[in-house]
Amino acid sequence: MIDSRPGDMFQPGDLLNNTYRIEALLGRGGTSEVYKARSEISGNPVALKILKQEFSGNEDFTVLMAREENIREIRHDAVVRYSENHRTSDGRIYLLMDYIEGPGLDQKLKEGPMSVEDLMVICRRVSEGLQAAHKRNIVHRDLSPDNIILRGGDPEHAVIIDFGIAKDTNPGAETIVGNEFAGKYSYAAPEQMSGQTDARSDIYSLGALLLANYRGKSPSLGANPMEVVANKQKPLPTEDLPEPFKSLIERMCAPNPMERFQSAGDVLEFLKAPGALPPLTASSVDPLDALLGSPTAPLDEATIITPRSTVSPPLEPPARKEKPEAKGGKGGLIAVALIALLAIGGGGAWFSGALDSLFAPSYPAADPFRLIVERAEGGPVRAAGNVPSEEGHSALMQLVDEGELVLASGEIAETWLRDILYTLEPLAELKDWRLSVENNQASLTGKTSDADLLADLDGFFGGDMPGALVGLVNITYELPLLDHDIPRGIVESLADCGQLTLKGAAVGSGYAPDEALAVSGQVSSTETQIRIFDALSEVADGRPVQLQLDVLNPALCIVEQHLPKAPPGGVSVSYSNGATGDSNPSGRFFVGENPVIDVVLPADLIDGFLTVSILDVTGNVFHLLPNLGRQENSVATLRDGKTGEFPLRVAFSLAASSTGGGIAFAVDDSTLGKSKILILHSDGPLFDGLRPTAESAASFAEALQASASTNAGRILSLDSSILTTAQP
């Protein structure tokens, strides 16, 4: 089990989906966490792989979870049972799996050698599980002691876990093992180092781990990459093994795939009759042919797990300044790293500095021994600090663009430089990262908006620094820029009351991960407002959606969409209560109140003509100026010589209207909602003759269109204000 941290998604005792009570954390990764939980309904323990919330809306990561779910089609007791994906009420996606209680073979490896009898039982059991997986074209690719659990400690009940989709966790295991250099290559078949993987690779890995558990220690691959590659081409040492275990391992772990058992079924046949090795026949189905999609073994794209790159990389130093053509899968990344190290090393020299005492002078001591390598926002790769040898200096300078490196000696592990180069190799496509090292303590941080790259790196590192380096790898996912055209298209398609303004990213650019999608303007209904919010939220990927929309009504919007295009003229509207004379800056009036409306002209508006109308919530238009009772609308006449800011009353109190005339009204419960005051300033009378005091919105819209067609430039400015009526 792993100790919980405050930042974990769940803590022991938490209840997930009202069903699963969290008991312990089993593993952490860059994209997900794995927990042991117990069903509140059945009482059975389960393992839950939970995708981090920031990835739950990202299709790239949900596809990976769906693919892992498809492994549930393997129905065999020797394969961990997957159930299906679920979603919590807050959007988290989790995969339900069996929890396997018992030690892993990695734990047994630490305890010492295992008996041949137990290992033969485990071989049979695991081969049966592999046979079931291979029949469905599923290859594990990473079979190692930590991926086999002995349920209840019994070899008869060995279970294969972690089918290679994500290397961040080992579901159901008591111990989480980081992806150390030896851990990756000790059990890998030789062909995996160049990205080639098929069912025979799993057979090699199973044989290699059985041999390791027999000896009670991991295989020794050599002191440097050249030795690793060379040793992988040699048969494993089996001289001291008893028969038939010796023949079994030799046939499972032949360096040439064609000389191995060709299928898990062949392994099982040998275990039934150890004295007779099955011949290698051409009639046997080649698992590689099956994985490549022969007519007799069609591919299942949803469940096949193979490296995305199957091309052997050239034996050349890595070209850091050119972007690779494709992001290889985990096997490809590892192969490139190892071969790059081999090419850089040359001859038999090793970079750790361990041989300096024999072949080179010693260097001044550095305490602490520090190195920083970083890249910011896609810029150059820079390195500064200490290196332990001239060969190491040369190798590191080939991987960076700028470097200030000082030769020094220090308290560092023998494999320090190898581990540093191994760490740097898969970072070529990562645009923003920092590797900080002090002696053997190290941390790698970074961020990317490439979901595939993050999955590759998460699988490559498994959250831990490699080899002898001690520390964590924390590469986080950052949302990519959201193309401005996507929300703009949504806003334009849903606008139903004039043009809406989308703020934020400029045309041709994109929205940053934390940048809000802000929309302002007018819509005809609350339903439209909700549709805009939902549609933008769907593409926002967690970005805030901010709506500053005036909800009018369909009638108001009819006129709104036919209003002429004219700039504002600085005319404002002042409201007051007709009964009390009190100012009402909000423009909000309740049933029974008498709104008084003043149009306030700026000092520089001294000529032309005014047309003031109110569009109410019923779809009618009332003309406050001019109308049959008040026909004069010349600004000069209305000002009557007054200069400066000029208030012009267009709706009166009930008392003033009864004595001096003029339009007045009181709010009743039939006209609740938003009405709009329109003030049009024109260079001449806007219409031919007077409009009726009241008319429909559609009729007024037609009159505006006719006026605009006669003289498009007649209207000089357009101002407006909202008056709201409501129940008290």
C-alpha cells in the first residue's frame, strides 16, 4: 500500500458513487490513480483505476480507458478480471477491476530463490492466461515479476495484472514498482529493443522472470548499454538448472524468436510431457502473423496492445533539433533511448566516471554534484552544472542546444550519467520541462497539451526517476489552445436577437487553458441563454463560460434585428417614480407604480430630430416622441435655446398627464418583463408622416426598413435603455 497525501483524489473512508468505500491507495500516475476499495453492497474488495478529473473530458484519455475495459473479454482465472468504466456524478471516470490479495513475484524475488516445483506450477498457470489473451490478439508486452500476483500466496492461483495500457499503476498489487532501467530490460525479449513485439515476446519474458525467481535475483545485463544489447543476443545462463526446467527456460528464452516456443500452447504441451520437446513446424501459427492481421486472425483495434512504432531506429546519435516523425509507443521510446546511449558511448567506454581512475585524471570534487537541464515554451534545451567525465560531457552536449558543463567528481551513483541520458531521451517532443539533479536526488517536471505524448511519458517513467536516481517525475497535462472559430461558430448560430459579442481570444488565435469564453449582447429568451451556455461549456474543456446577456423577448428581438446600424450618440435615460418623484436609477418598476421617463441629451446634440419609442413585453411599440399629441421632435425646437446637457421628458406622471397632457402609464400585471426604450437621432424626420401612437413590433420594423432603404445615412445615432416591470 502507499501512504495517502492531501492532494490525492480520494482518501481512505471516502465513498465513491454510493457503492465503493476507499480503503487504500495502490498507485499513482500522471493520468490516473489506483485504489483498493470495498463494495458497500457485496462486501467484496475491488481495485479502482480512476482517471484524473482534468482528463475525464478528453477523448484521448477516455479512449485509453475504453481499450483497457475491453480486456474484460479475456475470461480466465489467470488474468485479472476487468469490469467496465463508470462515471461519478462530478464527471470522474473509473475502471472497475478485481482486487488480487497476495504477494507479487517481485516480493518473492526479494525473499530469495523459489523452488522449481512452484515455478513450474506458475509457468503452467501464467501460460494458460497468456494463451487466453493471445487468442484475442492481446499481448502483454511488459511481463515481469511485479505483474504476477500469487492470490493467497498460492502458485496454483497466479494472476497476470497490468496489461500494458498504462504503466502508472499495478492494479491489485501490494507493491508498486517504478520503471527502473533494469526493470524494463531484464525481462524484455531482444526484439523488443527495436520495437518488435508479438506473443513470443511474452513467452521470453515469462521464462526470464521464472529464471530470476529461481535464482532469487534479477538478471545482470551488464555495466553499460553496449553490454546490455550484446547480452540480450545471448542465451540466458542455464548450465546449473535442473531438468526439465533447464530445457523449458532455454526454449522459452531463445534470443531468436523463431527458435522459441511459438505459442503459449506449445509451452503447455511441453509441461504436460517434459521429456519431448515439440518440434518447430511451419504449420504452427506464427503469433506475429496473427498480430499483423493475417486472414485467419483479424485484428481487433479496440483491444490489440502493440507499440505504435515497429521500425528499428538507426544506430546514430539522437538528432535533438529535428522533431521525430512519430511518437512511438513505450517499446519504441525505450529502444531509441538504449540504442542512442550505445551510439553515444562508442567502444566499451562508460560514462559514469567509474573508469576514470584507470584511464583519465580525477576531477575537482563538487559537493553537492548538481545538474539542471531544461526547456521553456519550446525554446532551446539548456544545461548547466556538473558532469563526471569528458565522454559524458560530449554525450550530454549532443542532447542540448546550449550548455555550461563543468567536469567534476562527486557522491553520485556509478550509473548516474547513464540514468541522466536515459531520462533526457524521451523528452525530445516535450516543449516545456525541467530536470533538476543534486547528487542522486532528482526531479523531472513538465507540461504538455499533447495527450498521446503524456500517455507515452507516463508509461515510460511510471512516475519515478529511473535507475539510481531518486525522485518523482511529474509531467502534467495542459489544455491546448481552443480555436477562436469554434466558440464563434456556436455563438453566431444561436444568436436570435441581434449580433452577439464574443470576447477573449482574437480572431485567428485561440483561448488559453484558463481564459474565459465571455459573451455579451441580447437574446430573445432564457432558453436561448441556456443553449448558448451548454454549447460553449461542451467545447470549453473546463474554461469558464461567462454570459452577460440581456434576455428580451421575441417581439423586442424582431425590432432589434431590423434596427439600423448606427453608433451611440451619448443620449441617456433617467427614470423616476411618478407618485413620489424619487429617482429610480435601476429602471425597475413594480405593479401599480408610475414610471416617469426623461431622455437626457448631451451638450453637443443641438440639431436634428429625435424619435423615442418604447417596445413593451407584449410585442407592441408605443411612440413617445413624436406622436399625435406631441408632434414636434426637432431638437432645436425642443431645446428652445437651452444649452448644455438637456433632460427631455417623454413619459409623465399620472398627475401631470391629467392636467398638462402627455403620455403616462402605470404598471399592471399584464406587462411584466423587459421593455426597451429606443432613441433615434436623425438628420431629418425619420418617417413620412406620423406613426400611430401604438403599433406592432413587426409593423415598426417594416417602417424602419423602408426608411433605411430611402436614406441609409439618415440615422445619425442610436441609444437604448431597458425598463423592467415586475411583481413586488
